[in-house]
Amino acid sequence: MKSSSPTMLDSDSGCENNCNASDTSEIYRKSVYTSETESKSSDTCEIDGISSDAREIDGKSSDTSETRNKSSDIYETRSKSSDTSETCSKSSNTSATRSKSSDASEERSESKDISEIRSKLGDESKRNHKFFTSGISKNKSISLDFRLSRGIAQVNEGKYAYAVSIFDQILKENPSYPEALIGRGTAYAFQRELDAAIADFTKAIECNPSTGEAWKRRGQARAALGEPAEAIEDLTKALEFEPNSSDILHERGIVNFKFKDYNAAVEDLSSCVKLDKDNKSAFTYLGLALASIGEYRKAEEAHKKSIQLDQNFLEGWAHLAQFYQDLANPVKALECLQQGLQIDARFAKAYHLRGLLRHGMGEHRNAIKDLSVELSIENSNIECLYLRASCYHAIGEYGNAVKDYDAVLDLELDSMEKFVLQCLAFYQKEIALYTASKINMEFCCFDIDGDINPLFKEYWCKRLHPKYVCEKVFRQPPLRESLKKGRLRKQDFVVTKQKATLLQAADSLGKKIQYDCPGFLPNRRQHRMAGLAAIEIAQKVSKAWRSLQAEWKHSSKRAAKIGKTVRKKEKAYVLSQNRGGVGCSTSSTSETSTSCGSNDDRGLSRSMMSWQDIYSLAVKWRQISEPCDPVVWVNKLSEEFNTGFGSHTPMVLGQAKVVRYFPNYQRTMSVAKTVAKETMYVNNKTDDVIDLSKDGRLEKIMQAESCSDLYDVIGEDFWLATSCESTAFEGKRLEGTRITLQKMNEQGFDFAIRTPCTPSRWDDYDAEMAMAWEAICSAYCGETYGSTDFNMLEKLRDAILRMTYYWYNFMPLSRGSAVVGFVVLLGLFLAANMEVTESIPQGLQVDWEAILTSGPNLYVDSIKRWLYPSLKIKTSWKEYPDVQSAFTTTGSVIAALSSYDD
């Protein structure tokens, strides 16, 4: 079997966007580790790429436990470090946008820690002076000894250029002096001259291969240059000279963590804390590594241990807050951040994390306050600028949003994560300008799918640099003028009695979309969006059903005049042509004059809502609610649609277990093995068939317990597709979701589900959705219409779940399919006077349940066990004001979604 290959894009599926997490939140959740906690926090935290430990020029042992207790977590010296490490452990907390050589900036951000460390400089220098001379041969002159000590002192004081000049003089006289080479290399490293630093460390190793300190420092410098393999090799060599060095284990553990070798990081850091039970930095990084591989209980214990060692450990509080946020425990996360701010009211990372947390919970106004404080401390932080821009964007302050987006675009970059943010800022600015141009128009005029250029949408979804697309495609100068007029008006925020009634009902109903799973933060904005969208869907569908019911009554009266015999023949004929019946949009055009209803009746039937009309209502609300998520219909893209634009939702990424989706890992693995056994083949990444019927491969696959086991059997990257029973085409099985396994270097695998959306696949699922919608209409219109008898409504309930099943297997959006699908489900039940009164059970993700189920009937049986008992008959919703009339303009909708946290 050959099919279009899965598109290896960075786009996220509706699953990944499930009920409450926006694309922006996901980016920031990752960036906190990559650009904040990995590269600028911990005691190997880099000052311009070199850890504070690099200040230990001598490498000899001295007791620094007292200093560790007082110094900051990120700059703490370790238990076997020299005076240089202690005296120079000042600001290594490098923000992404900090000036690379500004000592003043370093001191400002960490003034408290520096003052504590500097108070000890004199005493520590005297106490450890023996180190400075210990490596010097007895035949070296006293003058040389003094100059070496003076050079080291200049490094300790941050006077790197002066230190280099001193070491230059020494090396001019003694070119092969290892201690001077190490000293100059360290000074170079702090000036971000990493190549020069590595050259000096290399020469020191050539002069004396037994100089463990040189191996360690070169490893640190190579890590800062992004050379993990070489860095690990050097640090491993350094361990040969000091096998029980907790310091080197600490260094190597953090390098392993930073470069995502989490298993090795856990091993190194666990060994480190056994040797040095008071190393708070090792404990907090051990917590980060354990959380990455899904060991959440042990991770929490490690984080708490780091804080137990030092209640003023700022990075420990920040890491623990991030841990709780990832597990969707905002209460504990906020408590940790508050603790950090009580220790240091100018702790920028705490404001960043709290802003990120509030953004993820839909509290954009409060998030802006925190992010503005952070920017007053670090005014060029690209992550913070982009996050604040997205918050302004969400609440309709487009002038401020565009200003922050422009600031992001003007910044210089130093990492791929920041490059992605800058690309997104370009697209988001255009979306903000577009929305501003629609702010005072009717909400129906807000039409991203219809108005925005398809090529623009594709690159927005892919997060690709705009230079690849012709400027005229998406740069529309007239939109700039929209900022002058596109502002929310006072009347948009006026809460009338009608609005108040709707908002109260929406807040209650919308909570039902919340997933009670790790990683899914409660988001009040999305709850309100879901509630309003569901009510509007119910109102519009109910109106359509009234028209269909009137048509059904009219048809019944006309047919009654013809006689029983003719009526039976007509009924059989119509059902065979229309597949489900009453006034549906796909009814056949070949009906003759003997079929029920007149030509005018058939015209009315064909003008009713289609399945896509219904889902488009929810899509529009999703787009306006989280404007920084590229939520678009895939069939409204251009050539990318023809090549199979694909969603991608990983459960395992490298060695990391993705907190939201890893709970589905075992079931997905089981489904993959079952499919392989049934089909006896898989496809490689070029779609070639790999036969599994030979060499005992099937038996080995059935015995596989991990990604590694599966990959060893196949021997290369591969994918296989689940199947989906068709209702529209008897006996046909549609391609469901692709389960893919790709090797990621030597550090792990990308184990994910992917849903390519090709034109042929779209046609298949379009037919399924059309028939499913017809079945819903037929189940309700007729004798069942308006009934409050649960027994009579059983067929309707099942029909709604069947359409939901096909929607989730279809995945026709670039992202956001999960929440859209459940919003429509809520709306359809409400339209039939049934309200869902209970939230989704803990641990259940309704979209994954559909994806991993082979047929609609099995899905119905699974979901109805908990859903149907929660359904309550409710007709009072019919008294709600009309949503479209209450919130007429785009501005009034944005104001409604943004007003709850005022």
C-alpha cells in the first residue's frame, strides 16, 4: 500500500491544542526551559555561555559550603571548588537579550548574590591562595608566581581584558605554561570569545594531558558553543582524573540535560547528590531531568529537596513553579512564584513565569501586568515581548500589540527558539492588523479562512520565515490604517442584561470542555468562548431544525393524500436516494415528481445548514478567542493541501515524555502492534512498503514493549495507519490516523500520531460527515422533534457521537480540532434540549478516544457510559437572548471574552 507521506511539519494537531492550551502557551512552556532555566539558571548557568564554575581557575578543592548557602542557586559554587569559583560567582543568569559583555547588567540582575559573595572576596583569596601557586613549579620565579595570582584576581573581579594582558605577558615568556593558558582561556570565555578559549584549553591539554581542569573547562566552553558530544567527551575525560568529583558530575549532568539526554542527566546528577548531599543546584536539575522522563513524584521530591537546603534558592522556587504549571496545578505554581518574589521583588523570571501561567489560564490583563514588570527589569527579553504582544492582541489592544511585535522583529537573535518567535511575530502582527480592520464590523465579517491569503496561512502554520513568500502576498499597507479606527469602544464593554444572561450561562456550560489531565490548565477565556459558541450553535441548529420540521409536516400532509400504497413506495425511494432523509444538504437531485414535497420544498431542504456550516461557527469563536493559534481549515490552504498538510502530536520526543499525551502511549503502542499484525506491513518514510511476514518480524513486534524495541525490528523510520469504519460507503475502511516512529539522533525517538489531510482523504471524510449530519437531522426531525423523553432521544444521542467520532478522525483543522469538536457536541445536545452537566472524566481525552477506536459504534459505547448519565433535560436555554444579536460586532465579542478578569 502506498499513500502520501506524513508531512513532517511543526504544526500541531487539534489534540495538542485540546481544550485549553494555546500555541503561544506551548511555545513559552518550552522556552522557559530552553532559554531561561537551561541556559541561564543553575550553577552551570552560563555567563555568556560559560558556567560560573569556569571561574575556578585552579581546580583545587576548598570548602565552599558556606558560600553555597549564601549565594544564588545559579551561581553557587560547588563543594570542591576553589576560591575563584566562590569569589566570582556573580551574575551568570544570562537573559536572551542581555548584552554579552556587560558586567553592570550582570551585577544589576543579581546584586543581592554578588554583594554576599563579594563580602568574602578578601578572606577567600587569602584562604585559597595556596591554589594559585600550587600548580607552579618550584623553579618558577616569584615574579611569575605573583603575576599569575594577579591575573587570576583580575578574572575574579571581572576585569577580563586586563587579565588577558597579564596572561599574555606570562605566556610570552613561558608559552607552555598550563596554568596561564587555563587562566587566559577562562578570561576569554567570559568575554564570549569561546574559540580563543577553547584554543587555550586545548594547548594546556597538549602541554600537560593530565590537567583535568583544562579538560573540564574545554568541555564547558564546547557546551556553550553547542557542541554537546565534544563537551561530554571532555567532561568524561576530566572524570578520569577525578572519578568521584561531584563537581564534574554536576557539570556533565547539566550539559546532558541542556542537550536533552535526560537519562544520562539523571544518572550523573543522582551520582552527584550522593557525593554532595548539599548541592541544591544538582537537586533542582535532577528534578527537571526526572520530570522530562515522566518521573513526576521523584521530580517533585528533588525540587523540594533543593529548596529545603536553601529556602532563599530563587531558581529552585522557579523550577518547582514550572513543574506544577506543567502538571496543570496553577495554585501550587502561583504559591511558589510568590515565595520567590518575597525573597527578591525584582526576580524577573518569577514575573515571566507568572505572566506565562496567567496567559495559559486566559487571564491576559493580569499577565500583561507581570510581563510589564519583567520588561522593566529586562527590557529586551524577546520571549517576554512576544508573550505580552499576544496578550494585548487577545484583548483587542492592537496598537500595543503591534508595537511589541515590531520590537520582537527588531531584536537580534541567538537561538532557533527565538527565531521561531520572531517569525510568528511577523504573522501575528498581520493578523492583529486584519482583526483591527474588522473590529467595528459584524462578527460574521471576521473571516480568516475566506479573507487571508492561503499561502500566508500555510507559512503561519509552519512558522516559516516570511522571506520565502512574496511580500505582496501578505503585506497589506491599508491595514495599518485600521489601527486608527480599530479600537474597542466603550459600548463594547457595556454589559447589558442580555449579555449578562448569556455570559453567566456560557461560563457554566463552557467548563465542560476542560480536560482533567496533566498539562491542561483551566482557561476561563476558553470556557467562556466554548459556552458562547455552543449556545450560538444550539440557536442556529434549532432554527434549522424548525424549518426541517415544518417541511416534514408539509411533506407528510401531501403524502397522506396520495394513499398508503404510494406513500410506502415514496418513502422507500426517498430513503434510498437521500440516505437519511429529512431536508438534508446532500439529498439527491434525481428525485422525480412522485417524491415527497414539491420542487420548492426540495430547494428549502438544500439550503439548510451543512456540517461544515455548524463547525465553522465554533472555528470562528476559537480563532477570535486565541488569536495567536493558527486555527484554519486545511482545505482553505493552497498547494500544501494537495501535498498532505499534516498535524503532529508527539507522545515521546527524544527521551522526553510529553506531559499531555504520554498517558496515551501504552494504548497507542498496543494499537500500532495490532495494526501491524493485521496488515503485515508498515510504510517507511518514503512510503515504500516494508513486509513484516518474513524473518519472524511479526512475532518480535508483538513482543516489543518500547519504541526502541519496535525500531529495532523495523530497522528504520516508519508509519502505519489505523483504520476507520465507513458509514457512507458500505464495507469501506478509511485511513484513520498515522502512528509514526522516527529515530532522533542517538537520544531517543519521536513517537507520534499524524493526520495528513489530502484532497482524496478530505472527500472521503466529507461524505462521512455529511451522512452523519443527515442522520442527526433524521433522528430528531419528525416524530421525535421537541421530545423530552430520553428513550425517544437515544437514536439522536448516538448520532451526535458518531459525527463527533468522524470529526476527530478527520482532523480538518490545522489545530484546535479537539475543542471545536466538543463545542459542537455541546451545542447539538443543547439544541435537542439536553445539557451536559458533568465535566469530562479524569484522565480521558475524548479526541484520543476516537482516534484509537476503529469504529463509531465502539466510540459511542465508550463515551456514552459517562456522558449520557450527565445529560439533563433543559428547555430554559430557549429563553436565552440571541447570541448574534447580543454580540453584534467583532469588538463586542472580544470585549466579552476579555471582561471576566477585570
